[in-house]
Amino acid sequence: MSTSIRIAIDVMGGDRGPRCIIPAALRSLSLYPSLHITLVGAADVVEPLLADADFDRLSFRPAREQILADDPPASVLRGKRDASMRIALELVRDGQVDGCLSAGNTGALMVLARAVLGTLEGIRRPAIMAALPVSGRLCHVLDLGANVDCPADQLVEFAIMGAAAAAELSGGSAPRVGLLNIGSETHKGNRQVREAAALLQACPALNYVGPIEGDGLFRGEADVVVCDGFVGNVLLKASEGVAGYLQAELRSAVAGSWLLRWLAPLVLHATRRTRERHDPARYNGASLLGLRGVVMKSHGAADEGAILAAIGHTVRACEARLPERIAGRIRECRSTL
């Protein structure tokens, strides 16, 4: 990296907490020589884990409170003013860091991020975007659960943000944008989807390739796929469930056959690259797009390797100055609609 990147990490979130997140943060400092990290969490828990740490590019910000997984998102706005998640976001707002990462309560993070940072001009609500490995490439999908019911113009906002993010994070100058639908015909889909399709078709600043069905997403027919948060979350969880089911079935088949057990080392060696490419830990980290700052959400069940990947995604989003790029793309697209 050519310039210093500063990120804040909420170490109190997630299923594994500081004992997983702090080692990942320390490892990331050796991978990214210009990275500076501010850890935010409870002093009595965090400080013992930093006894042997090098504080040259590491700092600690104590927080007296923690947002729990079952805290209602609306309640965190009124209470827990000294929670680690809120402090990490305030560090972004105040310009002390370039972005933040949390594995905590998704709803609370979205509500707090919107309240603390605010949204970009022209964006009604932020969206959650993650990259899925499909057909040898990445497909960026949004929204994945932040906005359950979306009108057509909001789906267009998602397309603009997703295209800008994909261009910066994946290096493509004109990412293909598709609208998730139940068919490729123009008359199919609900009213919002049909209206969004017409608006996207009329926006020359976007490389809109038309409606995408669920199987087309996994065939790599688009680089960005847009849907409302209800559909997106169902898609994500169903994909994770199918992947887990197939892995369990394969393990069961191998355990029940002496021939497959004998061949297993050869199969594992031959499929190593494929398994690494589809390892969910590599893609841990979902961007909260549309905010006036970089905010990354890690999976709550992430292990150390997955947290390390999420830190890397946060660094790249900060390097790309993603909010500024999205704001520029919004202005460009608005002028053509």
C-alpha cells in the first residue's frame, strides 16, 4: 500500500470475540505494512491479550459497553452510548480512522452506522453487499438483508452502488449489472422489479444486462446482481445451506466406502484449488454501501482466518475510497436518468 490506512475493529462482536479477533488483527499488521489498527473493546478483556503486542501500528480504545446479538437495533440508538461498535463508527465519523469492521449484531450495526455516519447524497438507505464465488469469478450481490421491501428507485440505487463497488474492488471498468428475477421475460416479476428494469435500461452509465435468474447468477452471467433484502438474504442463506449439505453428503459417502476412503487423498489434492476458491472464509466481509464512511460487517461465526480476510476487504475498500467513488457514480447516473 502506498499510503497509510487506518481502521478501527470492534473486538467485542461475533461468536468468538476478542480471543479470535485480536490474533487476526495482529497477523494483518504483518500482511499490510502500512496498516494502522485501533482495537475497540473492554479493557479488562482486551489488555491481557495485548501483553506482548507491538504498539508501533496498533492502538487501543477502551469501551465500557457491548452490543449483544439479541439487542433490538432500535434500542441501541437510545442506550449503550459507550458500546464498542458505536465508538468504532464514531472514530470513522471523526476522521480518526478510514473505516471500521465489526462482527457484531447486523441490525444494530446498520442502524448505528446510518445514525452516526449518515448516508451519501441521493441514497435513501444503505445496502449490504457481499461477493460470492461463481463460475471462476466473483459476483457482488446486494441487498442481503438490510432492506426487506424496496421500491424500484431504491433497487436502482443498489445497482449504482454495487457497480461502483465492483469496479473498484474487482478492477472491472464496466461491471455487468443484472436484476434478480423469476424469468428473463420483461413481463415477469413483481411491479417493483419491472419498474426497476425499465429505469436501469434507461441509464447509459450502467452496463445493465437485464434480468438474471437464480441459476444464471451462479453461471456468472453478471458481475453485480441486485435484489431486495428479503430475497437476497434467502438467496445467501440457501446457498450456504446447500453448500453445507453437499459437504456433509460427500463426507458421508466417503465414510461409507473403503474405495472412496482410499482415493480421498488423491481427490483432495486434485481439488485443492477449487476448494480454496470456494472456501467461505476467503469471502468473509460484507460492505455496508451508501454510508459516508467505510463499514464492513464480518460473519458472526467467523474464525481467525475469516476475520483476517474481512480485515483485508476493509483495507481494500479504504484504499479505493469507496464512499467517494460511489458518490461520484451516483452523480453520473442521476444526470442520465
